[in-house]
Amino acid sequence: MNSVFKALNDPTRREILRLLRDKDMTAGEIAEKFDMTKPSISHHLDILKRSGLVTATKKGQFIIYSLNATILDELINFFFDLKNKKPNNNENKATS
């Protein structure tokens, strides 16, 4: 889960995820949307892949990047569990 939060900490990576929400894309298509070098985009894609937020599938000479909905579902469930967890009275009693 730490790698997911690290990946989400960067605005460029969050924007890449927004782009992939709409459709699967190649690295070149993603790079066209940013004013940065292709190696920089590749670095961001690598971090997203390692976190599990993005999958990469080779099709011919291209790699197609896709949003990994499974990890997003786990992340959403994590936040719902965090929000809905009822405190255990024994664990939250202040010690005197």
C-alpha cells in the first residue's frame, strides 16, 4: 500500500491515471499530453506499474498502459474501512 501512496503523491502521476481512466494509451500518447521528456514519462509510468495502479501489455512494438481497477477498488475499500471502523472501547481508554 505504501507504493500506491507514493505513486499518488505526484501530480503528474495523478494526471496520467486520469488520462487512463478514459482509455488505454501508449507511452507516446501519454507523453503527448505533457510538457516533459519521454524518459520522464517513462519514469512516472514505471512507478505507477510498480505500485500496481497501472498495467502494461505489449501489443506488437507498443506497450499499452491501462488503469488497474483492482488496486483502485482495494484503495477505496481501505479508506471505507478506515472511515467506518468503530473504535474498541478497551483500546481507546486513557491510562491514568
